[in-house]
Amino acid sequence: MTRRLLTLLALVASTAALHARQPDGAWPLIAARFAQRVQETGIVGASLVFVKDGAVRHQAVAGLQDRAAGRPVDRDTIFHWASITKTFTGVAILQLRDRGLLSLDDPVVKYVPELREVHNPFGDIAQVKVRHLMSHSGGFRAGTWPWGGDQAWHPFEPTRWAQLAAMMPYTNLAFAPGTQYSYSNPGVVFLGRIIEALAGEDYEVYITKNILMPLGMTRTFFDRAPAFLRDHRSHSYGGRKDDIRERPFDFDSGITVSNGGLNAPLADMAKYLAFLIDGNEAVLKHASLLEMATPQVTAKDGEGGSGSDVRAGLSCFIERHDGVELVGHSGDQNGFISHLYVHRPSRSGYVVSFNTDVTSTTPSPLTTRAVDDDVRTAILRAYWK
């Protein structure tokens, strides 16, 4: 074999090895593994988008958006984003703060006077500040609707503010505000109430005007799907792998909309993710965007954030996985499981959504949450280590 041929073979081998180490070369493996894990776990359908430098770099879809009709997930499929909605609520609060309409250290009762009825065994209810609600450290319970719900005719969530206000005399703080963490949906409802009080319009209208429109999220909506998008909305499912059933879900989230009323295709969520990565001064000051990811209190695995090292920021979570810091939020409602992550040093991130909550009574790799974790691990090792 000639020296020239040996040199050429060495160059080819070196080039192949280099290509294998390149992030773009890793995506086909990630996409194939994603599809495999979705299928073997029994997840009906899922979608994944990776964003870098303000644009979609990669996407993967798997399975069906409607099992009965046999309709596959595609790039137009609309998923329900559940608690990822809370990040929009946080952006809105910071917008109002930047306009001089509130301070994060204002007492919440200043804007939500009904909270005077809440029992605070640790002192005045004015101890609860706006930032406490954003970091789930206000001391409020987790569930918005802790009574009833066991009858088909019961509302999924309170539909009117008066219903939630009527619970105030039967509500207490579990700990002194700002001293610890406890994920609280009512706390985020109160943030939505503040937005409506200061903006003078419904939460959904404010978010549409001040976040969705400037970001070009034209196929994003709250609650029930408009007629022209109804066929694109994914159905949702849940259960154990051998007993996956549909969970009909096209409802009015009512007063809890600021908690989890958002629906969008991944193309729109990619635009939102690009904003969270690089900012957009038309939506929020860059300094305020960075402020969101300032740790406020140590959080808990599985309550909005994930992992053994997770802290609550302002309507988001700061996590460390394999020594890598990520900023994100999860979503979980009626079969839909989702996650959004940002890795600031590389100006990249991803969003993933599953339309099936596959559960198990024991730790198992065949659950949706296990697949969600696998997606994070695969992307982290390919792009962020």
C-alpha cells in the first residue's frame, strides 16, 4: 500500500471521527432513539424540536396525534403545554414591572385584596410578595381546587374568580413566606389576577398582545381550539403500557388559565424558545430575561423542576445535570407531558411534548417520564458537555 493511499485513508478516518463528534452528526441518532423509546414505551405520539442561534436546527416526530383516526404527529400538531404556561405568566409580570406598574417586592394583597381572608399563622398576609408567588415560596397549597372533582359534572378547575375567592377563608399558609419551596398553582392564579388588574384586560388577551403577537406565534391559543385548528390538536392518553386509554381534553381552564391553559404547535414554541435563549427587546428587556433565571429558593424534583440539584427562579427552574446548568420548566396535565430547556452558553435549547402519560407502579424505563429524562440526557451529552 502506497504512502499516499495510507495518508488518504488516515484523512478519511480522521474526517469520519470528526463528523461523529459534531453536534449535527448526532441528531439522526437522537431522533432514531427518540422514536424507538416512544414506540417501546407505548406513548401514542410525541414531538421534539432543537433550537440554536434563533432558529430550528432539528426536529423529530413520532407516533400518532389521533390514535382512533390513525393520524400521525406532524409539524403542525398542536400540543397542550400545561404548566409551561407559567413561564409566560412570569414574562408578563416582569413586563409590567419594567413599565413601573409594580415591584416584585410588593405585597400581593395590594393587587389581590381578597387574600386578606387567608389565614397566615406566621403574621400579616402582606408578608407574601409577588416574587414569592413566582418562586413558589409563598406558602400556598399545591392544588387550585382541593375539594370535589370526583363526579363527572364537577368542573375540572374553578371557572370563575368568585369560586376561588370563596375559598380564601378556608385557606392557610403552610410556612412563612420566602422561607421554603412548595409548588403552588393558586399562587400563579394570583399572578394572573395581578396581570388582569394592572393591564385592564383578560389574561389571554394581554398575553396574546404582548408575547404571542410580537413573537409571531400565530397558531397558539388558550383553552378550547378554534375551529380552523381543531383537526391539528393532539388527543391525549394515559395509563399503564398495556392499558393506554384516551383522555378527552378540550376544555376551558377558567380562572386557572395562567397556570396551564396554553396550546401550541412546536413551531410556535420554537419561536418562544428562541426568545428565551436570545431575548427580544420588543417583548422583554434582556436584563429582565436573565433575572428570571436568578435562583430564589431550593426546589424539589418533580415539582416543576427535575433532578437532585434544582432551584426555583422567577417562573422557571435552574437545574444541574451532569455538571451542566439548564434553565427550564416542565408541563403535566391530563396525559400531556412536556419539557422546555435552555442552555445559555451555547445559545441553544429544546422543547419536547408527549401526548401520553404512561405510568408504572414501580421505577421503570417504560414510562413517559423516563423517556423525557432520556431525551434530556441524549441532548445534553451530544450538545452541551
